[in-house]
Amino acid sequence: MAAVTDEPSANVRFTTRLEPSLRVTEAPIQLPVRLTRYGLSEVVNHLLGAAPPRPFDFLLQGELLRGSLGKAMARLALSGEEAVTLEYIELLAPPQPQAGAAHDDWVAALASQPDGGLLLTGCYDHAAYACDAAGRRVATLAGHDAPVKGVAWLQPAAGGGAARAATASKDHTVRTWRVDGETSACESIGSGHDDAVECLCANPAGSRLCSGGWDGQLLLWSGAEPAPGAAPAAPPPAAKRSRKAAAVVEAPAELSAVARLTGHHDCVAAVCWPTATMLYSAGWDGAVKAWDAGAEACTTTLPGQKAVASLSVSLLSALIATGHADHNLRVWDARLDKTALAFGPAAHKGWVTGVAWSAHRAELLLSSCHDGSVKLWDTRSTVPLHELPPHSDKALCVAWHGVEHVASGGADGQLKVSSLRLPSA
């Protein structure tokens, strides 16, 4: 006769939104509360008769189960007197590293074409580089006189064929470029900042640009192609020229700022332009600001946090993610209040230098840090889903590339690209 034990247990009901062939009975089953994700996955696979078994993750009241079922029930004040409902979902497999590419200096900025075609990197060797999905260099954008800290893609050239890009540099300038296959040419130069430019973004249409810098200002620029015969730009301020950045197209057009937004009291470290009208900025003054791009006015200020080094806004969840100098990754819902959730306390061991929401899954978020780490998060849990290949020096930036590739750049000069297979929603 089997021994009788006093092991704590609970009645568990399994539900799922996966395809019918992956559904099990929803009748409650008595299970030990010591079971973790792995043990519960074994139970579901046994009920399915799955061969080979499939890995699952579990949601309890909308949160990913981490640790034992019993600990999660205690945290959520569930007594176990009624059946506990667990929703099972496909487990996101670890990202797979791709080829990547080495740069000659720090990789400080990343931008991906909307169709996932080319990656654009900004580098401390004073140049930017267009790279393919595997990270291999395709074209070089050389001409700045100081490190490139911001990059963005613009509307393609008229008539199709050539891509267009923008770069921002510590030489105080913003430049636009034409990238045609392996060749590039500087179209225009803007010199409106009074100090080093720290960040750059484009609106969703790629028709306008926003730059932020150490002068505490945001400048808006037209991203339109310069008209033929446009007036040439004045030479940029004198600075040490890089021998690696020698090929400059002569007489690019002048790029003039169309608006100047003030309100930050220190370096503007990050900008994001997720919709046609809404623009977001964050800086070393700790403020996160929302701007009406059409009215050129600040509409909301989310104050009171430590210096902000990175910023991303999700259109799917309407959440704002910020990375901070106090090692924290914070998530804001400005629709509800002006208080940030310190997401994943002690998420990193240094400045959180980059954050990037997935454009295809509302809960997925990337972050990078001065400790060299790159992490993939699911906002339904306060621990990371996966640690991506780390950098041997500071990790400085992250980006999603298409639906199922992620990229990071760092002070080790490496562009790292990983692929992942997103499970069914």
C-alpha cells in the first residue's frame, strides 16, 4: 500500500489559448505545490501524450511562474481552497548567436530598417556602418569629425533603390546620407547644436528627425531629400579628423533645424518618436518628457528618477521603458499616473545603457548595461527570460532587427546579432 504523505498540494486547472491539439482537460488535478515550471510542463506533456515533449511556460494571474507553485500562491495570497488556474504557453527558446561583426572602435548606436533589411551602427571611429542581418558590413558612412552617437533610417530615396540614413555626432552635427548598395554619400549637414549631439531618432514615416544633446536641447529637422542645387553646408566646427573617416562627399547641402524644444536641464541622452505626433525624450536631469511634435510643446513630464541613459516606447502596450544610472530598468504607464515601476530590481550591475521594446510582442523588452550584459525580458516576470551573449566591455546599445533578430553593440567594438523563434502568442 502506498505511503500516505502530508505533502502540501493544490487543485490545479490548466488552460491555454494554443491550438486545439495542445489542449488538455480543464478538470482540476491535485498536484504538489513544490512543482516548478519544469515539473508542471512534465505534467502537461503527460496529459497530452506528447512525443517528443514540448517545453511550456505558465501564467498565474497574468504573471510568469518563477520558482515553485507554492511560493507563487503565497505571494498572491491564494489559499488553495479553490482550484488554481494556470495558463500554459509555449516556452521562448534561448536566442541563437549569429555571425556578428567587429568594428574598429566602440559601437554606440543601432537602428534597424523597418523591414528588417539593414542594421545601421554608429561608431566611435567617427563613422557609421550599414550591416546586413548577420552583422556583416555593407557600406561605410564616413565624414564626421567625432564619435557617432545616434543613427536612424529615413524615407528611401525618390525613385526607389537607394536607402537614406541619418547620423548624429559629438562634432555637434547631424548628417543625412544616401546609401546605394556598397556606396554612400553625405546629402546634408545640420549644425544647430551648441554642444555634442548624444542621440537621434526619426518619426515612423522617416520624414523628420529629432536630435538631443549636451546643450539640453531637442532639435527637429526635416528628413526630406535635399533638392537638387541646394545651398552647400558651412564647414563643421574644427576638430581632430579621423584618418578612418576620410571619404567626405564635397559640398553637401545645408540641413536647417525646423524647431528647437527646450525643457531639459541637462544632457538629453535619449529620444524616441513612436507615432506621427508624439515624441519622447529623457536625460541626465532624470526627467522623461512627452512632446506634441506638431504643436512643438511638452505635454507631460515624468519626473524624479535618477539620470536616464536610454528610452523606448511600445505602441502595443503604451508603456515607456527607461534605463538609469542607478542600475535600474523602469517601466512607466503614463496613462495611469506619473510613477515608474522599478522593473526587475537590481536588473543590472551598472548603467542601463539601452532599452528596446519588441514591435511584435507587447511583453518583450531588451536591455543592455555597462556590466557587459544584454538581457531579454518578459514584463510578466521580474527576472529576465534569457541572457544574450555578453560583451567583454560595456554594452552600449540594443535593437530589434525584424521580427526574430536582436542586436547589441559595445565598447569591445563588437556588433552581436542573435536569432530567436517567437512562440505562438
